[in-house]
Amino acid sequence: VYAGPTTTVVHQSMAAHLLSQWMADKGFLVVKVDGRGTPLRTAEWNRVVKHDFATVTLDDQIEAVQALAKQVPEMDLQRVGITGWSFGGYMAALAALKRPDFFKAAVSGAPVVDWRDYDTHYTERYLGLPEETPQAYEVSSLLTYAKKDAPISALLLLHGTADDNVYFFHTLKLSDALFRAGKPHQLLPLSGLTHMVPDPLVTERQYERVMAHFQQNLK
């Protein structure tokens, strides 16, 4: 998943889906969805996330999977996992925190945890100024859901410790909030790596860990 307002993931491209094919070869059905809020559609479609990153974006992922399951009977809606990076990492963590009834396992890579801590030139375009629309930042923050007295799905957090885009302290803040709320989770820091992971060996080990997480929690 990505689901952010600047990037799409549904492409007619073999190269774009090699990792998905690798996952599928391990026995998983892999689904990618560009819901409302993503680009390349109408202005109305793109602007639906104004003042709220956390509602329509997640609802559309769930509704799309449910709709697809009606066409693909092999899909098991009792064993749904979600993984993403950056905005997709935010979405994966949001799914684990907000809808553990639907998503049984999640892997969140380099998530934006509190949008007050992210680049203002990006964030304020969609959520407005924090002092003018504080409710937009509250409803869109992962910390809002981490602090609630509610269960979460099996969550694995990944983050490069030298990330110069979404700083590592985002994941640390989320892990700390979950720890204080008594909510178990796993954290794998990628030592010395930035927002992207250029080391082939680390990438290999990273996705081995991702698949092990899903294999363990979606049996």
C-alpha cells in the first residue's frame, strides 16, 4: 500500500511488481489499490483527503479488498495483512491501530507518525496550518490511535536510523506510545540507512523478516 496524494501503485509493469510476485510465490495473494486521495484522477478524487489523511484512505483499501474477494473466492478475509513504506508505512500502522478487526498483521516502514513533525511544504498543502486546523492533525496522527484503549494487530515497525526524509524519531515516538499503552509490537531499526534502502543485502534480510512476520501471524 501507499495511498498518499502524490504516488500511485497500480501500474501495468512487470518491473514494478517483481517484489509482489516474489511474495505471491510464497503463497500470498497480493493486492494493490489506489483509492481516493491518490493522483491522476479528478481534482475531487484527489482532494478528498483535505484535513484528514486517516479516514477515506483506509476505508477505500478495505472496501476494495472486500469487493475483490467477491470476484476472487480464493481470498481469505480472515487473514489479511498490509505493508507499506513512507506514506504507505503510515497507512500500514494506521490499519493495525484503527482496524485490527480487518487487518490481522501489518508491517510499517518509515511511517510518518505525527504530521506536525513532517515537512510543512507537503503537510500544510493537505492538512492546513496546525494552529488553524488542529483537528486535522489530531485525526491524522498515529499517536491518536496508539493511545486509545483498544487492541492492535500484529505490528512490525521498520525504519532507517539515518532517514533524512521521515526522521527515525517518528517510529521511536510511535513505539514509545505503544509501549506506554501496553500494546506489544516489534521494532527493527535499519542501522545507518536513510529513507530508501540501497544495500541489497539489507533489502533481502528486510523482506525475509517481512514475510516471516506475515507467515507467523496469518497462519
